[in-house]
Amino acid sequence: MTIDVVNAENKKVGAVEFKDDVFGGRVKTDLIHESVVRLNAAERRGTHKTKNRANVSGSGKKPWRQKGTGRARVGEIRNPLWRGGGTVFGPQPRSYEYQIPKKVEKGALRAALMEKLQAGLVIVVDALTASAVKTKAAAGVLKAIGVTGKALLIDAQLDEKFVLSVRNLAGVTLVQSNRVTARDIANTKQVVLTTAALEKLEAALSERTRERVNA
């Protein structure tokens, strides 16, 4: 698939080809799902906690003698069987983070890009730079190239002035190509790539040593 490369004034300055061996084939949405679930799980705070019998306030003295009263035996009032007692096997602070194979992460990123590409929601520009820190000017550039609503901007090297110019634009996210995830792409309407970012992504996703996931 070939897409035109435009500049800040939305004028065609070239064309790029998305290689079929990288961005061709079936979109494997199951890989995208795995990657998104992993990232969401890693961001869970995991601060939930219930009190067990060691944490509940109360005496550790035996309420009554073991035998001869006709009542059930009990060791302390913090007994989990009693009202106000400790909780057995309740949730404790923990991390929900887990790892998945790197090949699955790459496959998810590839699939997310393929999905946007096949839907015609990818725009390729020659550069994402700004001569001065001006949010209005950055908004004008995005409007000129056809960006409306939620958008993800990807560049190989972030321009400091452009970063400051777009940070206050609602729904616009700017990330570096080596830090973009499948969730970033799936959670946006349009994807804007620079030619440099596309080269980096193709190099990362088309390694000869990689094996196709779920081929």
C-alpha cells in the first residue's frame, strides 16, 4: 500500500510504501487485546486490603473455658467466624503487572497499525516540528493535514517546541516511535506518522529473526 507524504500545508511532497511483509495480512485483534489488557493491569494500583485476625482490634484472651459451658469452643473474639472478626483470605496489596512475550507485543503493535491503515486513518507527514511554541499554530497544522478529533502523533525524535505546542490540545497525544504501544494506537481515531517514525517502526517490526505469532 502506498500513501502520499504531505507537509505542514497539506501539499504532497512524496510517497511512502507500507511493506506487505510488515503491514499485510489479517489483523490479529487477539494480540491487540492481550497487549491492552497487560498494560491496563500494570496500571492498577492494587492498594486494596482487608484485615485478617491479626489486624482486627480486640483481645486475644479466650472468652470462656474450652469445655463444660455447653457453648461452642472459641479461642478469641477476633475469630473470623464472629461478627467483627478478621477476614479469611481477603484481598491484600499486590501488583497486577505481568509480562507477555516480546513477539506478542510486536505482533499487537503491527496489528494495531494494520487496522488503522486498512481503515484509511493513517496520515504520513514529512516532519512534526515548530519554529515557536504556539498552540494555535500547531492546531492549524493538524487541521490543515486533516486531523479531526482524537489523534496520535508519532515521531522518531520529538521536537521540543512542537511537544510544548500540542500538549494543551484536547485529544492529541505525541509519542516517540520507540515508546508507542498497541493501546496508544487502538485508543485513537487517527494516526499521524512522520517518515522517520515509519522507517523506525518498519525496522523494528520486520526483523528477520522474528517468527510470526499465531501464523
